[in-house]
Amino acid sequence: MSGVARLLSPARLLGVVSGPAEAAIARLAPAGSAPRAQSHAMRVRGHRPWPAPDYPWLQGQTWRDLLFAHWAIPEHELRQAVPDVLPIDTFEGQAWIAVTPFEVTGLRPRGTLPAPALSRFAETNVRTYTSIDGRPGIYFLSLDAASWAAVAAARASYRLPYFRARMAIERSAQEIRYRSTRVDDGARLRLRYWPAGEAFHAEPGTLEHFLTERYCLYTVVDGSIRRAEIHHPPWPLQPAQATIDENTMTEPAGIRLPAREPLLHYAARQDVVIWALT
């Protein structure tokens, strides 16, 4: 795509046109609300490994009660599920795959408020890691969501492998109970999880930083690598514990998880803005 075409793309034009409305949301939305926190996320940038894009972001999301469940696996086992054009990032010789259940709230296009019926739903991602041009990012093997609208929109706009699932989240003072069954092939996740320590920000060079502090996603469309930039404050990670009763989320990709316990981290909330796919 030429530079002129990128400047005149619908996503960028929408970002520019929505500027006054987004400025009003940043000023007037209630403190602590998802729209205000998303808009204010751009004020915290010093932790980024590269500058955020110099044009407006496209959508905001707030992720709640997110569990990172990571397993180290040999790179060759993961290779079958990742396009050949994408390198697989490793840490001390190990590749990693994650299953991440959470709840999306406050989903909205830039310059608008969240639509009550469409902006909140459960989601589970299966992800691994890749870097292109020195930019560490995420590659999604699958993304399951309880919202048919979110599945359709994300497949069309971000060309991501979203699937419709029947999902439920139950919260108590002690734990989060989470269930998901994919409509297409029955991939299942059933677990309980809870934070088990104080919140911290991962330090550069650590495994936790390698796994979580990534500010773009990658997908492959007709053999070409596409990227969408992401921004959020540093992850407020907490050690976590979980009881996993059922997890077949990686099996449709041909990956059987190791029998050992995963590395677990919890994040109560993350406020995120996402740019259009380029």
C-alpha cells in the first residue's frame, strides 16, 4: 500500500474525524470508566520498546480478570501451527504457548461510548510470540468470544481466527470460575483461578516481560505479514493459582500441552487501544 493510500485509508480517516469526540470522552467520562481509562492510556508511553503510531488508534477495550497460563514447548512442536513466514520467539531456547481467558468490557470505536449490548463479553485466546523488524508481538492461533458480533467484526477487520463460543464467567470474593465451549469444534476450557500475590511490573530481560510486554499483533493474509499496533500501560501482573478441570483449546491446532503445571499470572484490569491492521 502506498503512503498516500495509507493516509487516506478509512481507518485513519475515521481516527482523525473522531478526534473531537474522543477528546470530550477523555475529559467528561467518569473517572475509572473504561472509555476514560482507554483514552488516558496514551499518556503512559515510556515503557514502550518503540514509539506508538503517530496517527489515531481505532478502538478501545478494557480487559478484566485475565489469566496468563503459559506452557514451554519445543519450537518444532509449535512450528506446525505457525505460518512459515513468521519466526517463533524463544526464551532461553524454549518456545511458549499461552491460553488466556478474560472478559472484554468497554469495547468501542474511537470517539464513541460502548454500546451496552455489544461491548462486554468473555474471550479466550491461544497465543504465541513472534518478532518482525525488531518489534516483539503476538500471534494468535485462535480467539474464542461469546459475542457473534465481535467474532464477525474481528474476522473482517483484523483477519484473525475468531470463533464463536458458549462461555460463562462467575465471580466470587475468592476466585473466578470460567467455562468455554467452541461452537464449531467443541474446544473446551473449564477452570477456576485467582490471584496469589502482590502486583508487579515485569522487568526487561525477565521471562515475564518476554511473555507479556508486547505491543503489536501479527497475522498472515495471503502469505503476507500484517500487523496491528497495540498500546496499554505496563501489565499489573500478580502471581496466580488455578484449578484446570478441562483444557482442549490447543488441540484443534494440533498441539497437545505438556502434562506439567503452567506458569500462571493474573491481571485484574488492562486498558487498551488498538490501531487498524496495516
